[in-house]
Amino acid sequence: MARPLTKTQLKTLKTMAMPLKPLLIIGKNNVTDAVVKQAFGLLAQKELIKIQVLADTSEVTVKEAAEDLAGQLGATVVSAMGNRAVLFKRSSRKDIEHIKLGA
């Protein structure tokens, strides 16, 4: 299991996530196996992703959805505010540029 991120690392990730557009939309079906599979692929490729929960149709809050996804994927919830959340997971792929967080 990866060690928890420091406050400084979380702040760095939040800053990096600000300009990102949501790559994953969670709607009326909530967190399905297909959503988990898509999130896994996105995290393996990008390490940092923003998700959006459609409040009008989804039965879960953005925090619940983010925590559910993070738990299933071994990711970290960087932030969960409004209808958007940010997830981070270090990728094991060698062919991508990894996010550098320092110590």
C-alpha cells in the first residue's frame, strides 16, 4: 500500500488539477463496473483525473462517488467539491511522464 500524501503534495496536485477538464462523468447509474474500468485506464495513463457527478441524475454525492472509486482503484481523493472531484494514483506504466511530487 502506498504511503499517504503529505499536505504539500495534496496542495501541489490540487493546483495541477485546476485547469483540467472532467474526463469521467458519473450519472444516473452511479459508480458502475464500466466507470471503474474507465477510471482505471485514465489513471494509468494520466495519474491525475477530474471527475464530474451529474447532481440532477446521480444518487450519490461527489464525495461518495470519489471515495468509492478511490477505494476500488487504490487511488487518493485529492479534492471533492461541488460536483467535481480529483483522483490521483501513481501509474506503473513506464511510457508516460509521471507526476513529480517530491518527498
